Amino acid sequence: MKITSAFLLLFVLAFGFSNAQEEILAFGKVTDSRTSKGIKANVRYSSIPTGSIFGRFSDSTFSFPIFGTAKYQITAEAKGYNPRTVIVDPKDIDANKKVQRDIILTPSGETMRLNNLIFPQGKAVIDPKSFNELDEVAQMMKENPKMIIQLEGHTDNVGSPKANMKLSEERVEAVKKYLVSKGIAKDRIKTKALGGSQPLANEMTQQARALNRRVEMRILKD
């Protein structure tokens, strides 16, 4: 049988390309921030930026295949809880070609701590390692265009209270500036500086001080 170049091209496109698209499994669970127990939630996912690939679940766990290099956003919503969006990046696959992204929901009205938001000590410059978490906040606000948030800045209680208040203000303003750079309107982001007035831990240790240096997010309207 004579194989034409056109036939060969079609064969490569139909089979070679599809085989090159490595399947990756994204999975995770939805839990309560206080109890760590599973929460049955409405979970939806979609590819970024087009949203051409999407799906939904109604459970405390989820899993779905992703292909290629596109990132995916996953949003979980449950009655009585703040919604939360995370981003899955195929670059984060493990040896078994899986990416795990658990979603922790906080009760409505409570603040959500941005655990991966890092600042150098005494400075208001955002560490690039923090960008992924802030991108998730921006993505959540894009998905919920009426959402208004308040960023609340905290420092440890070492040093001058006045200086700590100024530092916490500069840090939340830095976070706001980053979110605005991602397309979020300024009037949807409120800020509040609290300095060292609301510590999570009172021990005079490095670990306690690190715990107290934080930015939390409160959803004022969703």
C-alpha cells in the first residue's frame, strides 16, 4: 500500500500528537479549617485562561485528568463557608504523574490566612514565592466579580508599635497593588493595618514571631 505524505501527516496528528499529550491526574479533598474534616462542597474546575475544559463535582473529594501544559483553577463552595480557589500547575506533578491540591474552607465571616505570603523581615516587598497564592486570590475574584475583600496586615510585637503599624499597612498595600496588577479593581480591595495588636501566639520565640507576621483576607461581599 502506498502511503502518501498527506496520510502520514494525518496519522501523526491523530495518534502521535495525542500520545504526546501526557495525562496527569489532579486530585484533592475539601476540608474544614477548624476540624480538618471533609466538607461536601460544590467543586468546579476549568482550564486557564480559556475555560474550554471544565467540569463539576458535589463531594468532599475530587479528581480529574488534565493534559498538556495549561493550568487549571478549582473552586470549592459550601453553605456556611467562604469560597476558595486554588490553581493546579502541571509542572507540580509527582513521580506518579499526579498533582494534589487540597482546599481548606473557613467559616463565613472568618478571615482566611494567606499562609504562603512571605515578606523579608522588617520589609514590605513580596517574595516571588508568594505569587502563586496571590494569583489564586485574583482568580477567585475574577470568577466572583461582585466579591469585595479586606486585607488585614499583622506584624510581630517586637519593636516600636508605631513602626509595626506602618509596616503592616505597607504590606497590605503591597498585596493590594499586586492584585490590582492582575486586573482586580482597586475599589474591590479594602485594607486594614493592625500592627502587632492581634498576635496568634505570645511566646517570645522565632516560631511564634513568624506565626504573628501575616496577612489575612476577609470576604466582605461575595
